[in-house]
Amino acid sequence: MTSTLPRPSTGDAVDQRRLHPAALVAALAALTVPVMSFFSVNVALGEIGVDLDASPGMLQLVVGAYGVMYAALVVIGGRLGDSHGRKRMLVLGLAAFAVTSLLCAAAQTPLQLVGARFVQGVSAALVAPQVLASIHANTEGHHRTRALAWFGATAGIATSLAFLVGGSLAGSDLGWRSVFWINLPLGVLVLAAVVRWLPESKAPSRTALDWPGAGLLFATMALLILPLTEGRTLDWPLWTWLCLAGVPVAATALVAWQARTERRGDLPLVPPSLFRFRSIPVGLAVATPMFVTFGGFMFVYSYMAAVHGLDPLRIGVSLLPMSAAFLVASIVAGRLLPRYGATVLTVGALVAAAGFGWLALALDDLGATATFGAAEVALPMALSGLGLGLVWSPIVGVVLSQVPAHLAGLGGGLLITVMQAGLGFGSAVVGSVYLGWGVGDGFERTVLLLAAAMVVVAGLTRLLDSRRG
């Protein structure tokens, strides 16, 4: 069986393409903008709920709306970059993200905020795939391996900053709205760096955009997420069951449309032939449940902590050990992978499972109104972050390891589609499970469920072992 793990290059490093360090920094800085927005909003959910009188279901939609649009359009965003220039689309996306962030800050009702988050997700879909595609198209060999490792590590850096910045802003006199308007000066600074340093790149020829495919993907996710977030609050009216019944119909139509489009000789949103590269199906089989687990954990923990009296800053501080350990693991994983292969990811998933289990036990006696401090959860948070980092960072390189350079935008878009869909589904599905169990022992039971999910991920990582099969 062919290994799906990236292999060290044996060629002459002098002949390998690489991004100038300033260009790589500019690209990775662009990635931090949508990542920070996602996580800073999570720590501000308590303040948003109080100020806008938002129900738990609406708070799930504040998170999920962004992820749905992000996931539905990110492949289109990658395709636009392939056709019209990745730098050009990145600049456009950053500008749009800054403007849509101001719309979020100006929202006066929960519905307005959800609508603004939908639009913000559209702009984010233009940003993220250009970063990954620019790295993939402008680097080779060990330069690409190193850049992809930094891509994964940047998620840890951005998450740490999001917890601190988002928690500090939302918990200050500036309020939760500042979590959004801070994206304006941040976006302008990053945009200037991209214009100055990042080289332009694009595919040899333009391709048509599969808007029907994007619509079907959006419909599939919306039909699942909307009833799961609002059903419990509304006592499951008829429309929620109709939506859920429509999910397999929409999903089947999406798959059929993709196959038909490719048979006609056109390029669908997600070409079925892309899955002939073994790195794609195997890598996504590992990545998808991990993304769902992490998205679910972030919503459940942030909501639970707010219910127990932690302000946004204290929530952010309590999550810092996780993000710091995630960052360290992301950097170390790149050095361990060539020597230990898929075992790195297997161990990482099991460590994350142990961390979640420890966290559940650490808070199992927490009463309905009792509070807790960051010190009580620091060690299990760090263990969870360490494990997640050992899986998250390498899996990026695994998924893209066999994708040709001219399909870099498509491959990167597919990976980010799965990531955002997983994070959004996690918030909706895992969040609904937690809210259904209640704030009493619901957190302990939910996190133990997430620990079990990471054990499953550990088993799936063995599919990456080149000695199997």
C-alpha cells in the first residue's frame, strides 16, 4: 500500500521552490484573521446572549452560520483563486472580511447577528483557501513540509491570541462588539503585508464555477444544522423533522450532481476523481471526526463556563493551556513524523482522549451554579491540546500530499470545507446533545463522549500506516 504520509525530499534543496519568509509570514497572518474570529466569538457567547437576549439555539447559530457559509463556498473561493489569482482573491477576501465584521458589530438582534455571520462566512471563504494554495503552489520538498507545519502551528498561535484578545475585549467596557470591529485594523495591516510580499500564483487555465454544487452543499448543511440548533428550544415542530428528512435527499442530490458534472467534462465543486488520490479519503476520514469533536468541545465548554459565572477573559485564560500545548505539539509533530510516521497521530489522538476524560472528571462534582478557576482545568486542557496538535498539524500535509500543484486551490478548499463543516456540525450536534442532557451532569457526559470519539480517531489513524493493507 502506498503511504499517505508526506515523505522527506531527497532532491537538491537549492532547486526547490520556496516562499520568501516575509511572504510566508504574510500568508499565515492572513490565516489568523478568520481563525481568530471563530474562537474569539466562542469566548464571547455569554456576553452576546445576555446583551441580545439570545437563546442557546441562536448562540449555536452565531457559531454555525459562519461555518455553514464558510464550508459551502470555500471550494468556490479556492477555484476563484486558481482561476483569477490567489493573491488577488486573498486581498478581496480580507477587505470583505473587515467590512462584514463591522456588520456583526452593529447587530441589534440575534437574527441580525446570525445574518451578518452568514455574510462574514462568505468573505472568510475567500481568504483561507488562498493561503493553503499559495503555500502548495509556491513551495516544494522540505520547504513545503516546513511551511505546512507552520500552517498548522499558526492555528495554535491564532487560537491563543483569540482567547486572550477576545476574552479581554468582550469582558471590558468595550463589550462583545469589539470582538468584531477589531478585525478592521487587523485586516488592514494583514492586507498591506499581503500586497507587499505575497507573490501572485494561479492555475494554467480558468475553470467554470459549480454554483449548483455549492447550493446543494449549503442546503445539506443548513437542513441539518438549523433543526438541531432550534429544535430543542421550539419543542421540535414539524418543520424541524421535515428538514432532517431532507438531509439525505440533499446529500444524495449533491453526490449525483458532482458525478454528473464530472462525466460531462466539467469541473464540479468536489470532483469524485479527486478521491482517487488516497491521501484525500484517508486523511479526511481521520480529520472529520476530529474537527467535529473540537468544534463541539469549544461550544460546550464556552457555554458551560459562562453559565458557571466565568467572564470572557477568564474563559479565555482557562483555554490558554490547551492552545499553548497545541502550538508546541504542532511544531514538534513535524520533526517526529518522518521518524515515527502514523504513530505520532495515533498517540496524539489517545492523548487528546485522555485529556478530555481528565477534564470531565475534574469538573464532575461541579454544581449547577458553582464556579471554577483556570488552575482546576489547566493540566487536562494542556493534555488535550497536546494531543490535538499532534493530529491536526500533520493531517494537513497528509491530505494534500498527493494533490498536484495545479489543483492546490481545490485540495486546500476541500480540506477547509471539511474543517469548517466539522466545526459547525460539532457546535450544532454536540451542543444539542449537551443542552439536551442539561447543565447539571451534561458537561461531564458530553466530554466523555468526545473522549470516546478521539479513541475512534486513534483507530482511524492506522489507515495512514503504509505497512497496512
